[in-house]
Amino acid sequence: MCVGFLERAPLLRQYYSRLRQRAVPAKQRGSSLRVLRRQRRRRRRRRRRRRMLRMEMENFKLFMKNQRIIQENELLREKALLLHQENAALLILLRNKFSGGSI
């Protein structure tokens, strides 16, 4: 045997195994392509579902945050109204005090 043959033996094995893989009949290749396409479609669907779920969760969180802001806004509006009424009452008392004292 040649010395160089032993060095090339693993490479030859790889080459011939690849040739055998390519020699697969067309029907089997087609079915494997169908399987691969189906797997790709499933992966895409899963990714889409995950994206949609993430978007729905984000949307729900933003909705809840918006509701809290609206409630807080209503409370602040009520407080502002009470302060405005109190301010108006104090102004009336102040005017009465100054107008009554000068007469």
C-alpha cells in the first residue's frame, strides 16, 4: 500500500458517503423537502404566535397603565375642583373682611 493512501482514507470515506447521500431517489428527496417545508412553516407559525402573544401582553400592560393614569387624573381633577372652591370661598371672606372694615 502507498503511504499517501492512509492519509487520504478519511477524506475518501467522507467523499463516498456524500455521494451515497446524493444518490437518494427523487421521491425520497421530495418527501424530505416537504418535511423541511412543513417544519419551516410550523416554526414560522410558532414565531408568529409568540410575537402575537407578546404584542397582546404588551398591549394589555399599556391598557392597564392607561387606566391607572385615567383614574389618577380623575382624582387630581376632583382635588383641583375642591381647592378651587376653597380658594373662591377664602377670597369672598377676604373681600368681606376688607370691604366691611373700611366702611
